[in-house]
Amino acid sequence: MGIPTCKEVHRLASEQLDRPLSLTEKLRMRAHLLACDACRTFNAQLAVMRKAMRGLPAINDTEKKADEL
Amino acid sequence: MPATRPPIAAPELESLRPALLRFALLQLRDQALAEDVVQDTLIAVLEKPDSFAGHASLRTYVTAILKYKIIDALRAGKRIRQLDTGDEQADAELIDVLFTAAGHVRDAPQAWADPAATLQQQDFFRVLEICLEKLPAKTARIFMMREWLELETDEICKELAISPSNAWVMLYRARLHLRACLDLNWFGQQSASR
């Protein structure tokens, strides 16, 4: 096990949304994120996507604006 | 029940049907089953108008019911037609182009401009929906189970008869696809127009 690659960390960033990561995985991910802008950004974007999906406000149609506040 | 509760008008409810159907199809990928679930939803709303408190929009309320009807359908074991595995190749290619052989990202993702403001914009959800429709069918389905229906991995695995590690890989691919689509069609356009 060397330093985790972006490829590994991207995958962990996704899997942490579906299962608890092991302590080792958490530490490896944290160490990588400290040094890597790209993976930090990706991680943040996954969080935005989850928030968006969980808050998906019904179905959006063109008439949506008219009947929503 | 307060007397001021707004009544639910059948025509208004009926006008939601096409949109509900599109959304159910995203998850179920089966026209007949999607139509059944939407029909059940509309009937449930009409049968219990008192449950609609009037504080949410009718659309939000009906969609919440649709969500539970879809979960019910899944749990009742209403099998959805098996999806082919033709998506696998495209998924693997997506991952290949993102990383170098050494596992580093090829092109660093650009941070998304003010995601909090984005999430308040109705247009964003329209783009999100289009991106969901563009996902490979199998990928979209598992992603919707996890993120929209909010099922846990073990239930998804049971339903789809796949292993947890298989599920995690599919969810990962779904997120990669969706992120790329949102980047291109929403956030990318935003920064281009600035």
C-alpha cells in the first residue's frame, strides 16, 4: 500500500456514501485529500449531487415556476 | 381537519400525470409498470384528500407519494424486465479516460460555482433530470434506488441480486456519469456565460 492514487480516492469518495469506510481507508483518503485539489473538488461535487437528489423537488416542468412559490 | 384546506382538483392532478410518468419510468424502465404505479398514486391522492396538508405544492406532495408507491412495487417483488449489460463497456471506458495509467486524474475538475445557489434554481433540477435520463439504463436504476428512493445497499443488492461490491462499483460509475453531465450541461455553461 503506497500513497493512494486519485483513482482509488475517487472511488472511496463515492463508496463513503454507500458504506462506512474502514479506518485505514478514511486515513488514506484524508491524507490524499490534503494534498490533492482535484480529489477535494470531486468529493465536494458528490456531496452537492447527493443533496440535489435528496432534495429533488418533485418533477420539473416548464409550468413549474408558475405553481411554485 | 381545518376547513381552509385547499381541495384537490382532479384536472390539476391529471395534468401532473405525464411528468409523473417520466419520473417513474426513470426508475422502473417499464412503461406498463410505470403507468400502473402512477395510476395508483393518483388514486391514492384522490381517495385521501385530507392527507394533503396544503403546505407543500400539490406536485411535491404527489411526487412524495409516487416515491413510496415505487418502493412498494419494488418490495412487492414486481420484477422489472432484466436490463442488458451493454452498458458495461461504456462505463469502463469512462473510468479509463478519467485517469492516467498511474491513477492520477487527467483533467482536474473545476469547482462548481456556488452550489448552494444552484440548488435553489428550478432550472438546475431540469438539467439534473435530463442528465439522469442520459445515464445507461441499469446505472440510472441503481442510482435512483440509492439516491432518490434512499434504499440501503443491502436492500438494493437483494432486489437486483448483485453483490455489495458490485453495487458500489455501479453507484460509483453512475456518479461519474452524472457529475460529468452536470459539469458539461449546467456548471460548464454557467462559467462560459460569465
